[in-house]
Amino acid sequence: MNAIPASAIKRIEILRDGAAAQYGSDAIAGVINIVLNDNVNELTGAITYGAFNTAAKGDFLPGTPNTKNFRLDENGNGNSYGKNKALDGNTVKVGANYGVALGKDGGFVNFTTEFFTKEKVLRPGFDFRKGFGEASMDSFNFTANMELPVSDKTKIYAFAGKNYRDTDAYAFTRNSGGANVVESVYPGGYTPRITSIIDDNSMTAGIKTTTDSGWKVDISNTYGKNLFHYTIKGTMNPSLLGASPTQFDAGGHSLAQNVTNFDFSKNYDSFLNGMNIAFGAEYRIEEYSIFAGQQGSYTTYDVNGQPITNPATQFAPIDPISGDPRPGSSQGFPGYSPGNAVNKNRSNLSLYSDAEFDITKSFMVSSAVRFEKYSDFGSTINGKLASRLKLADNFNLRGSLSTGFRAPSLAQAYYGLHFTNINAAGATEILLSPNDSPVTRSFGIPKLKQETAVNASLGLTSTFDNFTATVDGYMIKVKDRIVLTSYFDASSKGLGVDQAQFFANAADTKTLGLDLVLAWKKRYENSSLSATLVGNINNMTIEKVKNGNLDAETFFGKREQAFLLASAPKSKFGLNLNYSHKKFDTGLALTRFSKVVLIDYAGLDNVYTPRVNTDLTLGYQITKQLKLTLGSNNLFNIYPTKQDESGNTEAAGYWDAVQMGFNGAYYYARLGFNF
């Protein structure tokens, strides 16, 4: 979503029920449709400045930094806070949208550009994570949306986007006394920085026409590519000792997709009370690649500075303090090696049909079926049956039942990396092994297969003069869900790592939930007042762990299960109140997050108690062209529950990234313009 500038969006539409039979893979629980701006001869946009409050609430641990301490230097030395800084994460965003008319028949081209920059956000961390907090980022977005009629019944269209991001984040700290610290290079230790260049590009072009017989035809092609390229800074390869560079090209990965669509539809007014028929085809090609970094980013060198190719005769230098061999690779993020490099592709052919029947003016029934054939995962057929019943002028009952699927992504099938995990117990070398690797097979992990799902929903909608309400209940069962396993002991496998981890079809899950939206709005002569209550109640259960002959706790233990369950919190409710009078408007939003429970590295429950977050905005229309808005997200600087003193949280901070995050209050000023 970050790749799409907010000022480029006209509206967002959400299909809440299962839609895999209509839209294919990944639409198990619904579809989000983003409609781009099409206005012309109007320059709109905003300039926003904001920053986060560094004063974290709660009691801090003995001997750890207070809210205002020492600034981390370029190598991550020092404590977790900027010196005497009340604010951090300073953010500037400038966005603008403008459209130009094409021809005299409603054609247009609409452009949006956006620049965004944010400094690092640093919060209290334990000694082995002195740089705990969010990355800094510089981002540039550009979006174009075009439509051009070429006849009364035909028009061509295109939309494209480019998103460029340059990020800089702190990794785990390497403290003095460990084999990964060479004192002559980094006296006292260092905190490596993981920087990345992320480039997203996409373009869609198509043609729409209506035949003389009333058939609507839409033919389009979409191409998109995402590229990550990592550079590790403020780091070193300890096995090279003082000869090590302090910066490495660590390689990266990319995913490209090309999708061709053919869609046909026609409405028949004379059949029953109306009938709509649609059918079409889609052909998709995907390509996934991992490219290696420079040699020093992934290699361990011997005492003579030569890459170790024979561990029986070549030995890494020994750290004189700990007595341990010096590790290799760029610290913080080991680079991708030629052994990690992949270049995989697959294709997918889909055929679908969709029919909607208005049986009476009050009763509608629709159905859909979709056939998918993957070049690497075989074929599947999925269906959907839905209905809407008008109970009264102001009440509608709706429901659906559908099946769904999700093929493993190419990254889940082929991604692999050797990385270092650091917690209070020390450093652990871990191999994330690709699913198609013989190493993965040797641990008893089977080949990935597609997830399958059943989705059922039932809802009620009502509309009155000033009030609307929707209540939707749902049940989603996912079989063979793909997740990361727990850590397997790999110390005796001769892989040069302590543990191994894999993607696997590890569990069957069932989710029961309720979505609620209640909205009221009243207009007066010079004022308006509105109130909206939105809520979700959710209950996910793991019905079965698919461990086969493997130990269940080793395969998918309580810790990993807690992460999966935390992805679907028990509830979230929001109350939004808005008032406007002439040139003034204000908004108050209260959001309640439910309890979340994670399990830390020590096997203890990390309980994050419920939190209520408050957002406030105040706006004033200075002129017809300019509007000033002052506001705060998380006005009262609320943080998640601080965990125990062991330092065994997932990210080695006082909190994990749960509920509303750990940045605290955000204050901002925005100047909107419209010319």
C-alpha cells in the first residue's frame, strides 16, 4: 500500500466475502479495489510535517537508558535515544495531484507525485539491541491514470506507478567480548545498519468496448516488478580482522509478474427481473530471483585470509577474548551467496464464469466458478454461491458460501538465507532452507502444496435518513496453511549453523468473526455532525498441526503458533466523531486494541494488555485554496505493555510491534491546497 500515494486515490472499495472463484489466488477473504483519481484542471495536495514523542511511558529497567540519553553514532554505538531530544522520527511529506483533459469526450490523464522522508525512530532496547526502533526512509512515488475515448463505444485506458524507497535500519548490536567484534576496528562494539533500495514499478494498459449486441469487452495487460537491493553499513566480516571492509553489497531479490486479462459481460433486462453474465480468462507469468552479494558478505575466511572451502584443513581466526572462532559474513545481515541465488518462474492459466440473477425485485442469487492451472502446482476448481434478500425498504440480508485456494508464492518455495539470531542467551546461527532443497527434505519437511479454504458469511445491512448499519458474520477455514516452522537442531548436520527453519504447510485454522459498521450523520444549516462505530470480533483457532512423524513442538511449537494467532487479534473497535462548522472542523477517533499474547525466547508469555488509542485533528479553511490541519495520532502517548527484564522479546526492545506499534505519540501539521 505504501507504493500508492494517498493523494492518487479517489476511493477504496472492499468486497468482504470470499472471492477466489472470481479473482483467483489470494482472494480467500475478499478483495480491495483502489480507484484512482480522474479529476482534471485542478491542482490538489498537501505538505505535512510531523514527529514522534520520545518520552516512553512506564517504568524503565535498572541500568538502561532513560527517555533522553546518548545519541547513537554512525556505527550504532551509544544508547537508544537522541541526546536531549524530545522528538524523533521527523517526517516530511509533500504530495500533489493534477489532471489534464484529453480531447472533448471525457478523456483525461491524471498525475500524482509524492515525496516522503522520515528519520529513525529509536526506543528503549536491551544491551544487544541498542538501535531498537523503526528505520529511516526516503521515498518517492509517482502515479499516472489515463483514459481516452476513441469512439462512442470504445476507450483505451492505462495506469502506472513507480515507488522508490531508500531505507536505513539498525540490526542487533555486537557488544565487546564476542568473537564478532574486532576491537581495532570497533572499540567497544558496534550496531550494524541494514540499508536497502526498494524499487516498485507497474503499468496496466487496456481497451474497453461495447459490441452492437450489448456485450462489454475489456482486454488488458499488467506488468509489475519489485526489487530489493541490500547494502550493509557500519559492519564488518570478523574473519577478515582489520582488513575487513565496513560496508558490503549483500545482494537482493526481485519478483516480476505479467498478467493478461480478457473479460466479457452482458446484462439481460428481459430475463426474470434482470440477469448479468460474465466470463473471462487470465494468463499470468511470474519470475522470482535472488542475486548474490559480494564475496565478503557471505564468506568465512581462514587465518591466511582465504575463503574456507575445506573446514578440515582451514580454520578461522580465534578471538583472543572469548576464545571462539571468528564468524564470517557481513554482521547484521549476511549477504546472499551463489548457493542462495535462484531464478525461477511459473505460469498460470485461469478461466472463470459469473452469473447474477434478480429472481424478483427483492431476491438476488449469484454464482461463480473458476478454473486455475499452475505450471508447478497443478489445477484447481473453486466456486461461489451468494444471495441478497430485501427484507424491507431499509433492510437487506446477504450471504455467501465459497471455496478458495492460495498457491505457495515463489518466495515461499525458493527463498533461502543463512542469518544470525541474537537474544539474551547469545548469538545463534540459523539456516532458512529453501523448500526444494535436499537439506529441507533431510529434516522430513515435505514439498509445499497449495492452501485451500472454505468461506461462509452472513450479513445484514440497513439504511435510514441519517443512519446506516452493516453487520457481517464470517467463518473461514484454511487447510494446509503455509507458515514458518519452529527451529530444528542442525548442529550435527555439518551445515555450519546451529538451527534450521523452513516454510511448510504446518496447520489447519478456523476463524470465526463479526464485522460491524454503524454510521450516523446529521447536517445543519452551517454545520455537520457525524459518528461512526466500526468493530471486529475475531477468533482464530489452530485445529490441527500437520507435523506428520515429526515432533509437534519442534515442527510448529507454541511460540510460532502464538505469532500466527496474534495476526488475528480477538477484537478491534473504533469510534470516530467528526464536527464541522463553516470554516472549522474537528475529528476525534478512539481505537481499542484487544489483548495480544506472544511467547518469548525463554518460553514465557509476553502479555500485551488492551490499549485505547486517541487521535485528534483540528482543521481550519484559511482561504478557498488553503486549509491548515493540526493533529496527533496516539495523542496520549500510549505504548504496549512493557515486558520483563530478561530481554527475550522478539525484537529485543521493551515491546514487540503489536497493537498500535511502539512509536508513541505523533504530532503533525498539514497544509492542504486546492487550485
